[in-house]
Amino acid sequence: MSYKVYLRKFETLSNQQQAMMRQQLPPAELNRINQFSQPARQAVALQSRYWLRHYLSQWAELPLSDWQFELGQQGKPQLVATQQQQYALHFNMSHSRDYLAIAISSRTSVGVDVEQPKSRRNVAEIAQHYFSTEEQQFLASLQSEQQPAMFYRMWVLKEAVLKGLGVGISGSLGRYDFASLLAQAPALTQQQLLSIGELNDDTGRHWHCSLVDAYPEFMLAVSVQKQHEPPNWQLIDDTQALA
């Protein structure tokens, strides 16, 4: 099986670049993008949709405009049934301010979350609302200068699992405890996704979780349902690439 995460930065597009991207999207998708009243939100939606199709077409010989999507039972975007049966691809997207992350895997569900940290954020107060008791205690045990990075590690891991399940933040962040896994995690880098272990969800499924720590620039996590072998993620850094 193959697992890849593509990381990009949103660009300020010229009219020519926008036109090129719009040509690759079907009318219904363009209509949804045009419903955003703010140009900045239109730009994020346009680039997100275009790059998803672009990267999917690197996995299968299909024109960008031919990909078709639908919502699963929990509202998670996925390929329509006929394309899912033919190509067996799963994907998930996340964006935070400047960054866009797209995860694609073959034959197994995937979730991804990227966060671009905000300065002067009261992480302890937020943790009280969204983290488990064990996670709050683990966070409080760290030096104050270490707490923000650990907070974002926990946050993106939780989001990645919930998005893999297809429930998003509505699935309750506090139900999944990463304190013990992060306490034993290897030294993390900003160059590659490193495994931090497995987590069981409420249905008994096992999720393999990986993390890249580029704090304070960004934090990124991915999760996939456990297979026979641990996933070997490839991080494709396209943050310097242009449209």
C-alpha cells in the first residue's frame, strides 16, 4: 500500500492561474466556490479543490475534471462508488491559514490535520475544554515553554483520527487520549512523518498515527486504519512549488 501527504502553501494567483484552475473543475464545484462572498475564501476553496484533483491524477490516469466526489454516511468527502471500486483511493484534506495538506492512501481510510499555530494562545484553558484529564496533567507537567508545541501535537493527532472516522471535531476531542503515546514518542522532525503509535477508537478499530513537528511554523498529523504492516508515509513538500 502507498501513503502520501502533500503539503502546499496557498498562493496569490494571477487571473491566468485562476482561469487555468477553474478549467479543471466541473460547473457544480465552481458554483459552490462562487457562493463564498469573500475573495480570500474563494481562493482557498479553488486551490484546495484543484490540488486535490491534481494529486489524485498522479495516482490514476484520469483527467483532473473527471474525478467525482460524494459525502459518506458521516459527511466525509470520498470518491463516488464507481471510482472507489476502480481506483481504491482514500483521501482527506486540511488547511490552516497559509497551509494546505492533502493525504492520499490506497485501500484504507485516512485522516489528516495541519495547524499553523497562533501566538498568545491560552493552551491550558483550551485543553480544559477539549483534552482528557490525563492529557491535561501531562501538558501541565511540562515546562511552560514546552506546552504550546505539545498542545498542537495533541490537537492535530486528535483531529486526524476524528477526520479519519469521518466525524470531525463533533466526535469529541477528549475521547481520544494521546498522553501516553506522546510521552514515549521519538524525537520528531520537520522533514518526515514519524510514527507515534496506535490508538483504538470506540468501535474497536485501530488507527496508526504519525506526526511531523515543524513548530512554530506548522504541525501536521495523519492517521490510517491499521493494516498488516505499519504505513510508510511519504511527505511531499510542495510549499515552494508554484501553480
